[in-house]
Amino acid sequence: MSDDGSDRSVRSVGSVIPDPGPRARYTARPFPAYRYVPGVHPHPTRDPRGHSYEPNPTLHRHAAWQPEQWRTLEAWLFGVDLFNAHYFWEAHEAWEGLWAAMPRDSEPALLLQGLIQIAAALLKVHIGTLAGVQILSVEGLDKLAHVAEQTPRMLGLDLQDVMASLRAYFAPADRGVLPELNAAPLIRLAESSLER
């Protein structure tokens, strides 16, 4: 319960994730036709009406990669574009292939898994599921913190800055209040060629 006596652990949401407005992009790849919300839209890959449906899908495995190559990793950059434009399920899908191509206990895999969990937490913000927000945001931030203990920067991210903005954003969930979706922080990648 909030101070005014209302229950804010679940709120009704529209069927569509709101468009956050124009954002700087890292790729020119077009966005999908809609932002997938489970239970509202056709499943993107399993439903013939889905925005990424393939009638005879083939397993797409990402080739081996190194974190220093982040500026040329289309899946990474497109995932950032999707995340920043509130395509949270789609960002997770874009990053999952990169994650699967890495050893599970590696820092790049943990970083990607943490960001995938953060994207899932943001989808839970939209759906209005406080428990999902709380669990996924904590798990995601824990993984990012583990990576940040080893290296301050990876995949063009300043991990301390990313974690600080995400912790501030998800702080209301610790008090039982869902954060506002439109206040979700952006992922900003390094401009300098000296940064990893």
C-alpha cells in the first residue's frame, strides 16, 4: 500500500508499450511492427501473425565474438536501439544469440544476461507486475555488479553509470511502487575509440 492507501503493486496498462519518442540510433535497421507484450500481441516468432515469424525457422547461432568488437556487433547495437525505444522483448531476443555464443560464466555473458533481465523487468513494469520487476531488476543488477567488479567498461558501457541509473530507476520498486516506464534510463554507448 502507498501512503495514500492505494495499492500500487499492480496497475492496469494499455495494450501497447508507449513510444518514448525519437532516440539516437546505433544502427539503421528498422524496428519491428510492434512492441511485443505477452498476452496482448501475437507471439513474434511462434504465431504466423508475429512480426518476426518464419514458417520454417532455422536455428540462428551467432558466431564467436570478442567484447572489443562491440562497435561492429550488429546484434548488440540493434539490441541497444530496441531497448532504448522500449522494444524490451525484442532487445532480449537480439542479445540472446550473443549471450549463447559465450561461455556462461564469462563476463560478457553475465553482462548480457543482466541486461536481458533488466529488459524483462522493464516489460514487467509495463505489464504492472511488481513482483516480477523486483525479482528481475535485482537479478539483473547483481550480474552487472559482478561484471563491474572485474572491469569498469565493457561493450561500450560505463558499468558504474549504467548501474547507478538503473538502481535509481528501480528504487521505487523496493518501496512497493512501480516506476514510470517513460522514465526508464537509456543505454548510452561510449563515443571515444579508447573505451572498450
